[in-house]
Amino acid sequence: MNHSTRRDFLKTSTGLIGFAFSGSAFEFIKHEPLLSFSTLGCPDWPFEKIINFAAENNYNGIEVRGILRELDLSKCKEFNNAANIAETLKLMQDKRLKFVDLGSSAAMHHAEGAERKKNLDDAKHFIDLAQQIQCPYIRVFPNDLPKDRDRNETIELIIKGLIELGDYAKGSNVTILMESHGEVVHKEDLKKIMQSAEHKHVGMVWDVVNMWNVTKEPPAEVYAALKKYIHHTHIKDLKILDGKERYVLLGKGETPIFEAIDILYKDGYKGFYSFEWEKLWHPEIEEPEVALADYPKAMKPHFKT
């Protein structure tokens, strides 16, 4: 994709494809829990199969983490030029679906230099694309706390990166969400980063299992500390089999995932509950036809009023 200047894309992108999000297609029932899944869960599906399956299985949105194993979305035909973007959005409109998040691989922990610049530039390209397709969020990673560097120095680098991206997103409708991920999963570390990087265009993705699997911090404590910053969630479940972690269908594992879901729902969380079935990284787990169909059914009992 040829990235236009920031001024041009902010000026033209909304007008170009805004029609795709008008009208009743996205008028959801008030307080209806919103379900999405990450394309990480169906790495070998073409785009039309992804959206057809989502519509047929009562999903409201799609979180894009690559299509046909291509993680650089600018190389995916659905997003590589304005005409294809318009056609993609028309397909989404016809299925009454929204793009809810773009999953970049950008990590904020890198020290100043070429690798840091590359990661920040990648995130900025995702911000540009998200604005063009009226996707409200892009995901970035914190991500590591290198042992050869002062811990507080790395945390400051993460904060600095989030603020830089938040400033870049000014004038757009895109918010940068840092996922609880990698070595940055303790609630106090996340709270410190979020407080220091507080910005209209910065928030976080609460990946419940990423955190609990390392810290064992109760979801109620995590939510109380981070509620203000949570715009999006990643939902999954796992268990330990033969000493190894294995992702399992929702409710079949040993994580307190439903405790977290119930906390969110009862507190009026309005964001998406996004199923992150990591099939691309773990080919041995259930096929997407099984797991992605099971998720809405497993979630339904927890959304009774």
C-alpha cells in the first residue's frame, strides 16, 4: 500500500469510505455484548470465508491479525489500495460487521535506534490504515524487560513510545491500545505505564489469560486497577497438559476467564469481547471451524440480564 501523507489521508479517508459505516448496519441493541474474533484463529481462510463465518455465527466484528498468514496488512489485497479498501468495507457492511482492532506486532520496549524506529513506523502505518477503514483501535506490545537494561528505563521507553503514537493519531479516530503481553503483565507495571502515558488516543487491551497465567492476580483486582484504560479485551482459555500450556475451548481450561467476563459485563463494559484463538502459533489446537463456532455459544450464558 502506498501510504499517503498524513494530511491527505486524514482529509480524504473518512469521506472515501465513510458510507460503509452509515445507516442501520451498525445500530446494535443497547447493551448487547459485542463479540469478535481475531484472524489469528483462522490463518488459512481467505477474507470472504472469514466474514461469512463471522456473520453465520453471530459475531459483530473482526479483529485483523493477518490474512492468509500475511501479517503486514498493507500487503493484503483487501487493504492495498483505495478501491480494494472500499470493496472490503462494502463486504463488511453487507454482513453487518465492523473492523474492531488491527493487531500490529510493534513493540515499545526497544532502545533508541533503527529497531525502535522500525517498530514505531510500523505502528504508524497501522494507524493510517485503521483510519482509512474506520477501525477504532490498533494493538501494540509493551513488550520485554531486557535484563541488560535498567527496568525503569525500559518502562520509560514504553511510555515514550505510546505517547509518540498517541500524538501521531491526533486528528484521527484511532486509539493505540497496549496489550497486557510479554513481560509486562503485572497490574502495577501496567497501571504505571497507563497513568504516565495518559492520552486521548492511548488505552489498553486486557488479555486476561496473558496476565493471570504469569501473575495469578485475581481478575477483580486487575480490573479495579486498570478499568479506566481498558477499551478492548482478548478472551481465551488454557490448561496445563503434560507440563505444557495448551489452549482449549472456552470453559474447558483452568483460568478464571469467566470471572473476568462476568466482571466486565456486570460493570457495563461496552467494548468487544474478542476471541483470540492462537491457531497460527499453535497449529495443534482445535480447527477454527470448531473453536470459532463454539465461542459465541460458550459466551451466551454469561450475558443473561
